[in-house]
Amino acid sequence: MAQGIAAVYKNVQYREVRTQIRLALTAHLGSKGTYYRYKDGERLINPKLQQEIIDIVHRFAPGIEVNFDKTFEDYDFTGL
């Protein structure tokens, strides 16, 4: 699991590209409010969503390393 996406922008060099990434992530997540909940770490980011975020970032800034604010191991017992 991951928490927070502010660090995603750390390796993005250009402001225009950061803006494009933010707009694409906001559209993907559904609203500005949801985007900021993920960005600020109020919502956890599961592995599937992590990969979707990485794919979006690489669409606008290919080849950069994408980091999340915090990552940790977690178990999902809901499928039992």
C-alpha cells in the first residue's frame, strides 16, 4: 500500500508537465476532492491504483522514477 502522492511530482522537471499530470490524475480519480484526499494521504493507494498512477505519470514524463510519500506492507482480509 502507499499513502500520499505529493512525491510523485518530485522528479518532474517542468511546471507544464506537472499540471498535465495533476489534471490527468484528477480526471482519473473522479474529482478534485478525491485527488487531494489521495495526494494528502487521507486515502490509501492500493497496488492497482499505484500502477495506474505510475502509468499516467509516464504518459507525460516517460522514464522518470515515480515515488509515493509513504509505502508499507498491508494485508487484505476482505476477500476471505
